[in-house]
Amino acid sequence: YFLTFTVMRLTKPTLFTNIPVTCEERDLPGNLFNQLMKDDPSTVKGAETLMLGEMLTLPQNFGNIFLGETFSSYISVHNDSNQVVKDILVKADLQTSSQRLNLSASSAAVAELKPDCCIDDVIHHEVKEIGTHILVCAVSYTTQTGEKMYFRKFFKFQVLKPLDVKTKFYNAETDEVFLEAQIQNITTSPMFMEKVSLEPSMMYNVAELNTVDTAGESESTFGSRNYLQPMDTRQYLYCLKPKKEFAEKAGVIKGVTVIGKLDIVWKTNLGERGRLQTSQLQRMAPGYGDVRLSLETIPDTVNLEEPFDITCKITNCSERTMDLVLEMCNTNSIHWCGVSGRQLGKLHPSSSLHLALTLLSSVQGLQSVSGLRLTDTFLKRTYEYDDIAQVCVVSSEVKQS
């Protein structure tokens, strides 16, 4: 071949680490080793034995490539012959398990390449797949005699997973959804977590619960130094609330609902940036049956044998109209105040109504609100609701804080 082909990965340099060699002054070398370390230009003055360096070193190997990082490579084609070659075409493709990508900056052929000259190119690619990647570099050219030449080179490397992301969903009674995201650094170097955010789906608004207010300023719960050490895990919490146009439908959603996706941005070593975006997170919507009963308002603490008010919301989750009758059954500790067996009227599919109810407790302590019954007169079907909520009952002589 007239041409030679060279591929080098472009990475940031690393800090030089020295290996300290010390001894006691009474030993044979005396203070010789300590003095050599102090005179070494690569060590940090005053901290020569801490293996910290002030100098940068170029990478000595290919290194690891992690998902979400940008793979950069320098490609050079050099004419080693004493002849001029023509129509040089350099092509760089990246072969993954699912696709083949063209990374060449230009697809046009170079007219001619003189002896001892070269064609240089730098390629960049944001890695979006895990597993084996093959960089396929192909060169074609024409010699002075008109002979067409062609050769290829293959460079294989593995793309590793940098983060382990686990999610958990918690469904609140008020249609709110709490998402807990556990993010673990599974690389061998610290990460600076630049951003961890949740991009909600069109149905929800999101509130991040990863900051605290201190002296009027918002601070991260992880402190001012936002570093994630190797194998460490952090838990991020988000609260999703359905938008107004979907709030009424949130109680009747069945099956799987799309929540959104996590967007994670980090930096390593000397500012090398990585980014991961999860696929759409989905949760299994809770089933409420045909009729859903939820509490809108209820006091935390009430006085013994004194009436208190609660507000209930009843939603028709079925696909038919209901004619509901409300019955209130007393328990050993909770007693309902009002008329049982009253008509609530017709309730259409996906519609809701609010009920203001009064009750009192004859027993102190943490008591469970139970005993509500809803009967659909059309189908003669009764829905029972017990342990709706808990309320703390105290003596009227105890002052509520």
C-alpha cells in the first residue's frame, strides 16, 4: 500500500500520581528520599507523600468509554510513498449492535495527496448504546498508473454503563404521584452531578423535592459539593400533579400511564461531560373500582365527643350512570352526625361530587374513620368504605397545638 492509516482516541489528560518512597532519618539513606520527593517537580509542595501531582500526563491506553459520553477520535492518512496518489476517499463508520453510523466529516474525495503529506480528520459521536462498538475505517485511492486501491481497518471497543438507575412510584390519595429515583455511580472515578431533572409527560406538572430552604435561599439536600463517589447511591424525589385539564380524569385512568423521563448530566476527570436520558417511565395506575371515594379535607386532631367536619369526593369511575344512596354506619368509636340513607342523585361517568359530613369520636387516641356505604340503585350494588383515614382524638382539656 502507498498509504498508512492511523487512528487515535482523543481524551482529556489526567493528573500525574507519584509513588512516595520514604524512610526514617536514622535509617541508612537518612533524609535522601524525602529530599528527592521535595525536589521532584511533579509533586505538590508541602504534600509530597499524598500521591498528588501537579503535572498532567497523556493517556497511555484506550481507556473506558461510558454510555452518554462523547467518543472523539483523530484519523490520519499518510502518503508513505514517493508518488502522488489521487482521488483519496476516507470513510469512517461506527457499527453497533443495531445500526451503522457514518461519522466522516466530509464525503468528498481529495483530488491528490503528495508524498509525505497526510489527510487529517476528527470525528465525534455521542454514545447512545451499550455493548460492542466497531469503528470501521475505509480508504480508497488511485495510483499514478491508474490502479484503484482499497483497504479497511477495524477498531473494536466496549461501551460500559456509567450509572445504575432504579425508580419507585408512590401513589397518593390526592392523585399526586411521588417518584423516587435511585442513581448509583458504577464507574471507578467520582462524578460531578451537574443536573438530575424529571421531564414530565403532558399530563403532569413536576415539583423537585431535592432542595431545602435555608435563610431564604434554596440549597441542595446533597450539600454544596455535588460529587457522587464510586459505588455511592443518591435518592432523588419528585412530586407529580396532574394538570387541571387532566385532574378530573386522573381518578378514572386505567392501565399504564406515562410519567416522564429522567435527564441526567454529569462531568468527570477534567470536565468531560456525559448525559443520559431514560426512556419514558411508566407506572401502573391504581384501580379504584366503579366508585372512588377520597378525602379532600380532614382535621389532624379533634376533641373528644365534639363534632368535626370532613369533606369527601366521590368519583364515578365506571362507564355508566349511577344513582347513589349514602348510608352511614357507626362504629365503636366513630359516630356519624346526620341522616343516613339520603339520596345523592345521579352521577354520570367521570363526574364527581363533594360531600360535607360531620362525625364525632367517643374514644381517645388514633381512631379510624369507617362506616360509609354507597349503594347504586340501578344495579342494587353496595360499595363499602372502611379505614378511609385516621384522626387523633384528644381530651377537650388538652390544648391543641
